[in-house]
Amino acid sequence: MDIIINGIVQAFQLLIHGDRGVLEVALLSLGISLSATAISLITGVTLGTVLALTRFTGRRFLISLVNTGMGAPPVVVGLMVTIFLWRSGPLGLLHILYTPAAMVIAQVLISLPLIVGFTLAAIQNIDPKLRMQMVALGASRVQMVWLLLREARLPLLAAVMAGFGAIISEVGASTMVGGNILHQTRVFTTAIVQETGRGEFGLAVALSILLMVLVYVVNLVLTFAQQRSKLR
Amino acid sequence: MRVRRGIKALLPKALAVLLSAGIAASVIGCGAKPAAETTATTSTFTPPANPEVILATTTSTADTGLLDAILPMFKAKTGYDVKPIAVGSGAAKAMGDRGEADVMLLHAKDYELDSVNSGSGINRTLIMHNDFVVAGPPDDPAGIKGMASSVEAFKKLAAAKVTVITRAMNSGTDLAESKIWAAAAIDPVGQSWYIQSGQGMGASLLVASEKGAYCLTDRGTYLKNQANLTLDILVQGDTAYMLNVYHALEVNPAKWPKVNNAGAKAFIEFLVSPEIQQFISTFGVDRYGQPLFFPDAGKSEAEVGG
């Protein structure tokens, strides 16, 4: 118990002193996970919408893959990305293993199925009569898709929160593809694992608290966006 | 009309917020870095053509904080940016054997020699040593305290069937431990009292402490974690089995043309330089009252005792 209290005290000290190392870790965590969430959001919403509104052979099979991907173990994704990015691997020429870019790739692969799955469910959940009404009112295909997405904004923002939450809290893939390198790829979760391994429990608890605060702040912003747009 | 307004109003705010925040954070994150880079450029060296060096290393060099201390010094001196990938010695050797690392820092003689024999590792260079110790519960139910021979002590542990924690993981420690078991002619794997933690050394010591178990550990990791442990050092000083010697190896550029051999050479030169050897000899004294490693550059393996 004293370790947790000590950790809380240490977390406050780190915050008040604006510790540079912690700031760097926080910015890296945020930068990597927000970029990955943004990329997943753009591709995921597109793919999810296509899957929801079109009918083609293999569609159900594809959806089953997406649903499985929603539960894909991050370490497996991490291992695969590592092997692909190795110098001897098919994407070795890129030279991005052990860089934030590699972490973004792994995190996109982890969060993408979540966002595709949520988008698909959200759009399919909209009353089909609305679509018919829009067509009757002369909406173009683009206009219809925009309106459907707008209609589905609540679950879509939930998708963003789920995707972001999954990757900012992820440690296995981040360690494998990032390498937990100081100043470059050391993010909150990998630092927490390392400090725990080093026996620096106070610091590990302090970092955990700061990570949870960060996740809370991001979700607070997203929640406000979600609930405000509901009123309009 | 409603449709048009909907489209205009729709610019997904969350996306905009996410994108700009992500970009801003990455920019600030990158902006934080040049502090180190500018200090580096003020010193006198020609920047290396390929500044990125991947170091595959055992966890103890990272967990003790040694790498965090010396890598910035290396960067300031040469411009090389070393990326340490801290895994077990077995995994570190495997990375070198595939050409996925440029330089290896290991503490497992068998793996090192294997790497040299297979042509993957070259210029195996002695860097430093510390030693392994047997840690166990202070009341020492197996009664091994003060024994001079690790082999005899292990026989007693097996006879008493007290819980023993092992890392496994193909680590250097694991390798040293298996040699002692082999010398004692005991195969502990599969015994109910022999527990594989499958974690790093620090975490394994915690498990041992919680379970009141015995554990072979490197002294550095024990000292680093001592405050959190109810474990005493019970057996130490058996130089036949308990020396923990660290060597650096370059990954052979003839076998793996993509490796950064210039960077690997520079890093090993740096490790054996008098300045860094002096630094290693005092590293940890301020916190633990004794050094975590003893520098050995230029010595022969026989002199160290390995």
C-alpha cells in the first residue's frame, strides 16, 4: 500500500516539476496513439461504410475476419509487424523498425478492426427507411453516406474511444516493434513495464497514474464532442 | 436543403481534433529531441554516414541503468544513435544470427562461441564482469548459507525440495544455472519444487521473495532490487560457476551486408575505452555502496576466471 501512496506523491511531484523525461514519454505516447487512431478512423470508417452499404460475395466472410480482428492479440500483431519490418523481411527496406512509425503501423492494425466493426454495426443499425427517404428526396450517393455517418456519430465516437483506448494501453506490440528506446520509442506502457522490472515501483505507479490521467483527458474531450453533437 | 446543411455541418470534429493533436504531439515530441542533437553537433567529429546502430543486449545492462547512462555519452562523442533492444541473451544472439542487429552485448559464453563459430559474430571482446549469487529466504530452510560450492548447494536444494525459481527464457543466467545443475547431475525441470517464472531477473527475484524461494541471480539485479526483497545472499564467490562475464560482438558484415559495422566497431571501441571502463568501475557505487560491474577491457578471459 505504501508503494501506491508513494506513487501518487511521486506522480504529483513529476507533474508539478514538469519533469522533461515524463513529458517526453507523454508526448510520444499521445503522438503515436493519436496518429494511429486518426489513420484507423479514416480507413476504418470508409471500410466499415462500404461493408455496411454494399453487397458482394465474400462479404460475410470479410465481416467475420473483421470481427475476429477486433479481438486480435496485440502481441501477435506486434510479432508479425516485427518480422515484416526486419532487415531480412519484405518491408526491411523501409528501415523503420524500432521507430515511432513502426509503432503507429502496429497500433493501426490493432485499432482498425475495432473501428471497422463499430462503423459497420452503427450504420447497419440505422433504420433502413431513412435511406429510402433520402433516395426519395433526391440525395446523391455521397450525400447519403455523409448523412448516415452523421446519424451514426454517437457509436462512431465510441469507436474512436475504443480504438484509442486499446492502443494507448497496449504494451506487447509496442515493446516488440518499438524496442522501448529512450527518447524515441519509450511510451508510458513500456516504461511502466521497465520500471517494474527494475524494482522502481514508486515510479511505475506514478507513470501509471499519469497514463490514466492522460487517457481520461482524451476521453473527456471525445465525450464532450459526442454528447454536444447529440443536442444539435 | 436538409441534406446540404447536414454535409456542411458534418466535418467530423473528432477527426480534426485527433489529427491536429496527433501532429502537434509528434512535432513537440520531435522538438524535444534536438536538445541532445545540438550538444552533439558542437563536439568535434564527422557525423557518421549511417548513424543508426542496433544493439541486441541482455536485459541486465538495461535494467541496471548502465546503458541509459553511457549511450548519451557515446552519441555526444561520435554521433552514433544506438538503439538498445534489451532481451535475453538467447534472443539477442538470435537477432545477431539473423543480421537484425549490428552489435551484441551478451553474458553467455556458449551462445557467444556458437555465434562466432557460425560466422555471425566476430571480434568477440571482453568488456566487464560481475558475478552470480544464490539468493534465498533469510531463515534458509535448506541450510546452504555460506557454502563455497554452488554445485553442492544446488544438491542440497534438490534434496530438501525447497522451491527454486528460475527465469528460463534462454537467458545468460538460465545458461549459468543449467551448468550448475548439470555438474550436480540433477535435472530439475519438471520437478514440483522447480518453478519457471518466464520473466526478467528483477521480476523473478520478486516471485522468489514472495514465495520464500531460492534463486540464482546476477549480483547487479539483486542489489538494484534489494530494498523490495526479503532475500539474502546465501552462496557467493564460486568462481568456477558463478562468474558473469560480458562480451561484445560485432555482427559479421561479410555475412550480413546490411549491418552497420562501422557503428558496431565504434561502439565496442567506446566500451573498452579507458574513459568508459573507468565509468563502469564506479557505476552504482553512489546508490548501492558497491559497483554493479567490474571493467575487464584488455584482460584475457583466463585472468577474469571465465
